Amino acid sequence: MKYFKPDIILDRVFDLNVEKLKKNRIKGVIFDIDNTLAYNAEPEPDEKVTAFLKALQKEGFQIALVSNNNKMRVTTYNQNLKLPHIYRACKPLKFKLSKIIKAFGIERKEACMVGDQLFTDIWGGKRMGMFTVLVKPFDDNEERFIRFKRKVEHFFLR
Ligand SMILES: [Mg+2]
């Protein structure tokens, strides 16, 4: 079960604390895109996301985007960011995450995975020995869906 327990849980990706990362000797941060940095329908990063990622780079962190989504989605999102990126990453499988960490030239434990999904991002990161950060999904539709699911669960529990 330890593979499903993120090291940090955040409401928003912007709450990521630089000092906390440094304290844990993190040198590279790998971001999921959908529902972590971006709303699902958002083709390109907004100014806030761009500024946030640039600030992290300025602090000395290497940054990459690793998404299970397709080539079009990831390359369009990354067009102006120009970050190392991987699409169809097959998270939670290890090999593509491993590729990025090697490209960073750092150790796995010096890499941090930031994502919204326990069974892809967190599991994928944890089984690699990475530091993991779970961001609560903020897509409205998904939230509504989850609320609906909870109601159904509640109904069945009674
Ligand atoms: Mg996601």
C-alpha cells in the first residue's frame, strides 16, 4: 500500500513548496499535464503555469512533462514551454519515466513526480523510488462526476 501513498498532497500545483523539495534533495521535477497543470480542454499553458514552471527552473530544478496522453496533446501544450517531454508515457510503467531521469543525469530519489492520479502518477513514481506529489484534480466535470459517484456510494452504503 505504500506505493499509493504520496509524500505530499496539494490542492493546487502552485502550492508546491520549493524549500520542501530542496530539503528532500530533489533536483528534477516531472509534471503530468492533464488535471495537474492544465484543465483537460486547455490546449496551451496559461501565464500562471508558464511563470510557475520558469520560476522552478530559476531555482535550479530540471523540469519535464510526462503524460499518458497522445503526441498532439503533449507537443501542443509544450510548444512554447519547450521542455523535455514524453507522450504516451504508459505510467505507471517505469521505462519512460526512467528515460527522463537518465536524461536529467540524476538519481531516481532526486526526482519528483507531480500528478493527479494515484494509479498512474503516484504509483509510477513510487515504484521508481521517486518523491511523489499528488495534486487534487480540479477539472469541474471530473469533480462533478466524483461527487456523483460519492452519492451513489453513500446510497449503497446505507
Ligand atoms: Mg492527469
